[in-house]
Amino acid sequence: MLFFLDLFLLFLYFKIARVHKKEEKLSFSIKLQHILVALSALSLYSYAYSYIAWYLVLIVSFLFFIIAALIVTAVQLGIFVDGKPQFGISKLYQYLPLITITVTLLSAIIWS
């Protein structure tokens, strides 16, 4: 179960990071986070192809990719109450370090 949670957070991270890259300049710390999450993704997929059926990994990856894209698109469009944005994309950027730590730790827990 941790594998699927980690996989979803991985796709959500990369979708948020892609939007962040288009809108703002990348700093060294953001690039370092991207590298750390990419290494976690490689270890996660190597685990998946070793212990989980390949077709299940592909199907779940495709579904999580679509869900993450829809979530980020909904936030980009905005969640407004009485004409004021309640949750914007800039608030979503603040969760990048937290998602990085979570993905990295979950990948380490899955391998141990």
C-alpha cells in the first residue's frame, strides 16, 4: 500500500514541479529536490518491477498520472469563494519540500 501512496505523491510532485518550472525561476535547492525525487522514482520503479506485476505498475502509473494532472489543473483554475481565491498555485508550491521528504522517506521504507 505504501508503494501506491508513494507513486501517487511522485506523480503529484512532478506535475507541481513542471508547473513551477514554467512560472518561476529554478533555484539550486529546487533543482536538488528534483534530483532527489528522481532518484527516489528510479528506486521505486526498480522495486515495482522486481516485486509487482509489470502490467499493474503501468496501469496504476497511468491512472495516477491523470489524477495528478487533474488535481493541479483544478488548482490552477482556482478555487474561489465569493470572488476570492481560497487555494492557489502559489500555496501548492509551498508543499514541494514536504512532498520531497515524504517521497524520499517512503521510498527508503519500501526498500527496507
